[in-house]
Amino acid sequence: MSKPSPENVPAEPSGDAAERPEAPVTGASSPSSAAQEHPVRDGAGAGLTEHPDSAEHPDHPGTLQEHLRAARDEFESQVALAREQFEQTNERIKERTGRDLILAILIGLAIGGALLSSLIFFKWIFVIFALAAALMATFELCRALQGAGRRLDVIPQLLSAAAIIGSPWFLDPSLVWVMLFVGIIFVAVWRMVAQMAAQDGRRYGDVLRDVLTGSFVQLYVPFLAALAVMLVRQPGGEWWVLAFVIVAVSADTGAYAAGISFGKHPMAPRISPKKTWEGFGGAVVLAVTAGVLLGIFMLDQPWWVGLILGVVILTSATIGDLGESMLKRDLGIKDMSSWIPGHGGLLDRLDSILPSAAAALALYALFAPLPVL
């Protein structure tokens, strides 16, 4: 056999050439590489099957949902933080004043809305509102006094109160004084007759205190409430009632806010330890401001009449507040009742309103165009 010639023997690749991968042939790419380089369309050009990376395309639905979820989580965390801070503030206020701020605000707004509606739309609704509130306050006061050892007859007290409060509306307003006298005589005689029927050996001094206490109840709640009914019956009187109520509430609100914020110096520690001079300053500012604005824009009076209104109602409201605090301190109670959550009793809310009704009626007689009938 003949040996192959050197020309016909294939040359062995060198080390570099043997290890070097074979270069791909242009135009002969595999199907998989072709599919990667050229996305395949579904059907007749319905769309690409390839889904671009969401990081390169922020409008992708997945990325939008993530943004919305993150924004929602951030909003919920902010709401939770605000709620926690509000609850902590409410707890601090409750520890300092013994009142639930949230309930106090909500109930105050509800009562204010009912009062405003009754004065603006129908005066007779205000009469019903005043009658119900005064009867409840009378009942509260009678029960508190009974708890302190005074003997009061609740039913005669309520009957007399209803007659006194309704007389300025259903009868001539001037007859309220007659009804007050008749009511006091009625409850006094009832108490003495009831004491004689009891025959329990009660001392004369105690019986006399019981009679005087019953007369005080009629003077304090029903008579002052009747003056508010007398005022609302006058021409334009509903606006004066609304004005003095707003000024009294403004004084109470200003005192509360200023006292909570920076109250340090007690005003009357033996009567009401939580009342401060800083709170009284806040009451002065808010009450006088409200009086001037209401006098100008609601009562159509000069600014100085509004100033007098603010000062007078501030004084009467402060006296009423301190007077009721003194009464509760003598009785050894914190609130007249617990009927109104966040406020205590109804009389605890009327303590500044009742004496202010007498002051507002006097101001109406001085400055209103028409005299009190």
C-alpha cells in the first residue's frame, strides 16, 4: 500500500485553535436564538408575546399596583399615627379635667344644632326645648339636694316649674312674677303639710331649711329659664337669645382652651380648683370678640353695644359657673348627674346660661328698638 502524501494528511490543529470555539455561521442561527431576537406575534399581528421588563416601563400594570399599594400603606400609617396622637391628647385632657373631649364636642354640637334650629325656624319649638331642659335640670337639682339630706318634693317642684316656665309664652309675660310667687308658695305649703303628715320629729330649723331650699330651686332654674322664654317672645328676641347663648358658650370654650393650654394660677381654689386666671383671660378674649361681632352683624347694633353684651354676659356666665361650682362643693359632688356623657349633668351645662338670660333680657330692654312688653 502506498502511504498518503503529506499534502493529503489533515493538519492537526494547534493548541489555541483546538480550544477556540467554532464561530457561528451568519444566517444559520438556531430557532431559539431567532425567537429571542425576533418576538413572535400572536395570530395576525394581535400583539407581541414578549413582556417588557417592568423596571424599564413604569406604566406597567404591576408597577402601578405596587405604587398604589405603597401609597395606601403610607396613608393608613399616617391616619393611625394621627389617631394615636389624638387619643393621647384626649387622655391627657381627660386626666386633667375629667371630661371625654370627643363625647363632649359631639354632644355639644348636637345640643347647639337643636337650639339653633328651634330659634331660627319656630319659636314654639324653643319653648318646648327650654321647658324640657329646665325640668330635667330641676329634677337633677332636687335629687342632688335630697342626697345631701334636704327634703324636697320632686313632683310639686316639677309642676311649679312647668307653670312658671310656660307662663311668659302662654300668658302675659308680666305674669311670670305672679307665677313665681304662686309656685314658691305652692312648694313651701306642700313641704310643710308633708312634714306634718310624716310626724317624724324633725326639728323646726331643718324644716325651715327644707322650705327655703325648695324656694331656691324655683328661683334658680324655672324662673331664670322663664326669663329666656320671655325674651324669645319679644320682636327679634330670638336673635338676642341666640347671641347671649353664643357669648356664654364662647366664654366657656375660651376658658377651657386657655386653661388647658397654659393655666397655672388658680382663680378660686376653694370653689373650683381647676379654674385659672389664664383660662379667665381666654374667656374674656373670646366672649368680647363674639359679643362685638354678634352685636354688629346679627343684632344690628353699634359695636359698643356688642362690647357691653360681651362683658355683661361674660360676667353673668362666670358668676353662674362659680356659683354652681360652690353649690356642688357644698353638696360634695362633682357633677349634678351623669346624664350627658362628657359633660356631667344638664345643669352643669346650664350653669352659665341661666343667669345670662336675666342679663340678656335687661340688655334687650335697654338697647332694642322696642321695649319689653
